[in-house]
Amino acid sequence: MIQRVQSIYLFLAAVCILLVFAFDIAIFTDAAGIESNLSLYKLLKANGEIGDVTFGMAPVIALSVTAALFLDTIFMFKNRSLQIKLVRVCYGLIMVCVGLLWYFVDQNYWELEIPEIEFTYWISFFLPFAAFAFAMLANRGILADEKLVKSLDRLR
């Protein structure tokens, strides 16, 4: 059934992954205090100039695949063993997404070539960690359902 609590957790995980596209990943600040915002699509500099981003497609593809897999996993409720495996695949994909986002920020940091620049990770960098937590909660619920069904099968 789709109204199970793990379906809600899977949906929230997919929403967390999709929200990465909406917010900035990092903010770069130079020595003068001028900020530049980095998102998956653009580097918005303080003077309003939009710069190109380096290595932008790999995180976009990984995040899209992860969100699609989460949404697809919601409808696998009749096959709980497959659902458990897909959630575990999502664990790995989330870690790949975090690694790609880190590499993405690092590459764009070096592309700026501004001395004494600092950066801080912004909300989009941390959303995959929230998705990971929701995936763990969903996996726990799926395992509880599987355990319940096996105990009922034993009584027949």
C-alpha cells in the first residue's frame, strides 16, 4: 500500500534530492567580503555577472537518477525484497552524489583564481544527508513490514 509510513519517507528523500536543484551549493567570499553564489547551473558573482560552472553535468545526472529511483521505489510496495535492495542502492547513490557535489565545489573553487577566497557549504550540500536519513527510516519500515509478513506466514 502506498500510504505506508516508509512511502512518506521515500517521498521526503526524493524531495530532499530534488531541492538540491533549487538552492545554492556553496558561497565563495573573497578577502574584500564580496560573495559569489554557486548552484548546479551557474556561478552568480557579486557584480551580477553569471559565470560558467565546471563539471556541472555529473552531479545533475547522479541527483536525477537518485530522485527517480526513490520515486520508483515507492511503487515497489508489492515486492518488499526488491524495495529493500533499491533503497540500499540509493544509499550508495547518495554517497556518490555527495562526493560529486564536493568535487564540483572544489573544481569551481580553483576556477575562480581569486587569492584568499573562502567558501562555505550551503543548504544544497547538506540535503543529500537528510535524504540518507529518510532512506534509512524507510528501510527500517520496509524491514519491519517484511518481518511482520514472515511472522504471519509462519502462523498459517
